[in-house]
Amino acid sequence: MAGVIVTVGSVFQAAADGHIALMYVGRLIAGFGVGEASMVTPLYISENAPRAIRGGLTGIYQLFIATGTMLAFWTNYGCNKHLSGQTTYIVPLTMQALPAILLFASMFYCKESPRWLARKDRWDEASAVLSRVRALPSTHPYVQMELREMQEQLDHERALIGGASFKDLMREMWTIPGNRKRAIITIWLMITQQMTGTNAINYYSPQIFINVGLSGTDAGLFATGIYGVVKMTMCACFLVFAADSLGRRRSLLWTSIAMGCSMLYVGLYVRIKPPVKGADIPPAGYMALVCIYLFAGFFQWGWGPVPWIYISEIPTARLRSVNVALGASTQWLFNLVVARAVPNMLATMGKAGYGTFIFFATACFLSFIFAWFFIPETKGLSLEKMDDLFGVTELAKKMDDDEGAHDITPPKDFEKTQHVEVSQVNNTAKH
């Protein structure tokens, strides 16, 4: 569905022929498709992935975002350099449809996730799919253990609320402390990800590179293309070497400081030695360019892939799709906020917009505080063990214990005990 919607939106944009209203309609339609895909994709990967490599597999979503961004940068550079007239923008707009068509075609070869099937009580299908994605027979102890964990988690969740309507799921998300904590973490993770300033550079990188000293559209687009290559390469390195060994929390912590320092240097350089148009770039200016690339690399080792991994693995089974949808919608909302704010920030926050870089550096340092106090480590835990981490399992057990304590059903030997006691009383009375 998402692939079809994005394709339709791309066609509208490519056919706009200068009509801005039609371009907006196309962007709106494509946006619905991208929003749906950004919610479903990390969720689907997470629900199929083995716990040992779940971080790396779920992070592939961020890798392909970085890859797509890089391809878009170089497509724009090539079209600007070698095409003229309307084809300069029609070709890039048309090429948006290619990944959407690939997504649509490839989904015919994919099954529903085993955890989704379990939530629908289709256990035979869940067992078959789990056996397929693990490449193990359905009777294998590992497969049976995962199925048992799914069953136990669903039993605990249904004991807390019971119903499965949207209203019930909202009650389950916001009235149960462990679930509410996870929802709030999800929201703030995605807000913080956007406030690091990554999409400020993605969207306005040619202007930002000009602000630090580069001149000319081609030079700005070329530097932007290199920026995309750095992001893709560093994301791939993170997924291969660190996603499931370094841990989620540690990745967020150290990259917060590293990103903040990189952005702070750029801001201080632009403030202390503003670039002069037409003049040679000084060594400090080249260092500022390097810091922008370092920022991109650090982002892909932490705040790029980790939030998507985290929000798709911490929710309960019944709330996983709702939680990821909440995270994706928050991410796109603040993506829009940043996209709308950055041009004004660059124009008004000091000469050459140096205050913009200081602002995002501060946000990066604050993200360290957020991760330190509010992000528990989830590396190596199964999806079903997340309830233990956030205290939901203990709450369900407590409710079971409370029900047992108030159960007035007499025990099986109650009548026999009473008969013995009455006989003893009668015998005592006779004597």
C-alpha cells in the first residue's frame, strides 16, 4: 500500500509542470505513503529478527534512509550539472517512484510477522513463519521457547486490560505506568533525534556549506553528495561492528557529546571568522567542513539508527504497532518543524547563521542528559522480556496475586475439614 501511494504522489509531482498547487498535492500524497512505510518497516523487521542481531537488522532501515539520501544528493548534483530546463527537476522527482515500486514488488515474497500472527491467535501460522525465518524446524527448542514467550507476554497484557479496541489500547498505553513510560520515551527519542539538527543539514546542506565558505551551486551540491556518502558508510560500519555489541544506551551517550562538539566548532568558526565571498577558505574553514562530515558520521553511530531500533523493540506486543506509529508521526512532525525553522534561523541568528549551529550543539549536549537518565539498556533482551524491564510483568503478577487473595471459593478439602472439626466438637460435648 505504501509503495502504491508514494508512486502516485511521485507522478503528481513530476507532472506538476510548474503548478505549485499540484506539486503540493503530490507531496502530500507521497508523504502519506512515506509515513506509513516509516512506521511499518522497522516494526516488521524487529518482529522477525532474532534477539542477538535485532539491533543490526532493525538498523538496516536507517542504513537505507542514508543510502536513499545519498543517491538523492548525487542525482541532484548530476541533473544540475548535465541537464537543463524542466528536466533538471522532473528527472529527480520521477526517480522517487523507483524505490516505491521495488517495495511494492518485494512485499509479495514476505509473510506476516510471527508476533502479529500470535496477536491474532493464529498460532499454527506463527509457528510456521517463525520456523521459516529462523531456518529451524517448528519443533526445535529455540522456536518453541520464542512461541512460549509470545504466549506469556500476550497473557500478561490481556490480563491487564483485556479488550483490543483502539480505546482499550490507548488505556493500556497511558494508564499502565510501564507502558506510559515507554510511550513518553518514544516521543522524546524522536523529538531529540530531530533537534540534533541532522535534517537541517540534509535539507539545506548547499546553503550551509556556502555559509562556511564554499561558493557556487555545483560546489555546494558536490559537498552535499560527499556528506551523503559519509552518512551511508558510517551507518553501515555501525550496523556491522557495533549495533549489537556496543549497546543502545552507550551509542546514544557518546555520540551526543561528539555531535555537540562538532556542531559547536562550526558555530564558533562562523561566529569568530565569518566566511568572505570569493576569498580562499582558511584552514579553520576546512576544519569546519570536516566537522560537518564528522557530525554526519557520529549521527549514524547513535541518534540515526538507535531511536528506530529502540522504539520498535521496547513496546508490548499489543502496543508495538501503535508505539512505532506514535514515534514515526512525532519524528515527521518535528522534521517539519526543523525544515520550516532552519531558513529563518540561518537568516536571523547572527552573521552567517552561526547561532543555528550553537543551538543544535546545545540540543546535542542536552540529548546526553536525556539518554543518561531515561534510556535503559535493551541490548540482548528478547522482545518479550521488555515487559520485565519496564515493570509490566510484575504488575500483571501482582494483579493475579490480588485476585487470588480475594478469591472466596473454598478449597477442595474445605467440607472434609469442617466435618472433622464438627465431630471433634460433638465428642467434646458428650464428655
